[in-house]
Amino acid sequence: MLDTPVEVGDFTVTFDKDDTSFTKAVLDDKKLLSNLKKGVYEVSETLPASDYEFKSAEIAGETNCASNKETDKNTLTFAIGYEDLNTPGSRNVTKNLGKALYTNERLSSITMKKIGEKDSENKDTPLKGAKFKIERITETDGKESYESAKADGSDYIIETAEDGTAVFEGLKEGKYRITEVQSPKGYSLLANPIEVTLPYVTSGNAGVETNGKPVKVGDTDYYYYDLTYTVKNNKLFDMPEAGGGFRATLFGIAIMIIAGGWYIIRRRRKIV
């Protein structure tokens, strides 16, 4: 979605497929290697930048040497100073430039914060033990369906800790539904699921609670990749235990209903 330089990524470059292999970090769009001797080089991304995931690898247009892209892999091959991938060139061969373009997808996170009533100092009470489930929303022929937000297909459920928070991490671009599947004892569940599209895009940065700075695109659009949802639930009504107290409560309610009915009848008789 956004074409912005990624600050750090780890790449492995192997020379002529022998043991001259090393890992080097690159910054922005600076050259990874220069002053290379003639040979065949394989480049692969071994560790994307933090909060990113490998998406694609392409041979950039500035490349003038023989090159190849491995199918369904992130490995690119460049034959520096070669006529082709298998034939070394003469001393005057100018096929000496290879450029790899790696695209990473920015991943998102959502922090769920569960709170209860205010305490004696008028501060929100963090609630431990709330469980939230996140699902990816897909649409086919106009109908929505829900699938796991995890690559392995398992349910993605988190539980709030002592501070009332829990985090969904590694979320790819797309639309999601968050449902509270378990509330702390004595508290109600979130009435309706939360639906959100990631990254969250607005025309301003006001009123959005996040864990980091947004990415600004153009003059107005802000892209948020790390969101926070604060869920406040009320305590459940404490019903008396079965027995005399509970029956007395029902009896009192019944008396009120009967009294109300008698008042209505009396009024009708007066009117008649």
C-alpha cells in the first residue's frame, strides 16, 4: 500500500555458491556491496525489518548483468562480469551492475484494554482475565465470511493481564472482527463485535488512540498500524441465591404488578 524505505533488513549474499557467505544489514536504499569481483552472486532476505514481513523480490530495472529470480522464493541471482549466468565474460565486460528490490509488508498490532468501574481515586480499574478473539473478514460474491487471523489456521485468542491489556500482533493488511469471548468474573461481555480495517486510515490524527506514530501520506491521510481499543464493561446484577431471599424478591415484584393492575382497573371503573 505504501512505498516507503525500510530502515533495516538482514540479507545473505552468497558468492559462487561456495562458503563465502555472510549476513549484512542495509540502511535505506544504500548499496549492499560494491567493488565486487567477477562471479555469480545469490541474494536473499533472511530477516525482514522489525514489524515487517517479506512480500516480494524483484530484479530492478537498473540491472545490466545477467540475472535470475527463483520461483516462489526470495532469492535473486546476479552474474557480475558474466556474458550470461554460466559464461564468464572477458576483461572488458561492462555487465557489472545488479540491483535487487525487496518489498516488505508492514504488519499491524491491536492492543485490547479492558477496564471496569472507577476506583476510590476516580481511576479506571484494569480487568484481568478477559479473552478476545480476532478473525479476518473476507468477502466472496458480496457475502462476508470469517477465517483465522493466524497462518496456521488456529484461533487467535488473547487474554488480558494484570494491567488489563493484551495484544494481537503480526496482523496483515485487511479487515478484521474482534469478539470478546470471555469476560472477567462478575462483568458483562462486550455487546457487539468490533470491526476494523488495517491499516486504519484517517484524514487527521485527532481522536485515535495508538501505540505509535502514524505514517503520514500526502497532506491529509494518516495510516495507523498500531491501535488500542479500550473496552469498558459494567458489573453484572447480583441475583440473590435460591431460597427465601430470592422468593421474597419475586413476591415483592408480584405485589407491585398486582397493585399496578388494581390501580388501572380502578381508574377504568371511575371513568366508566
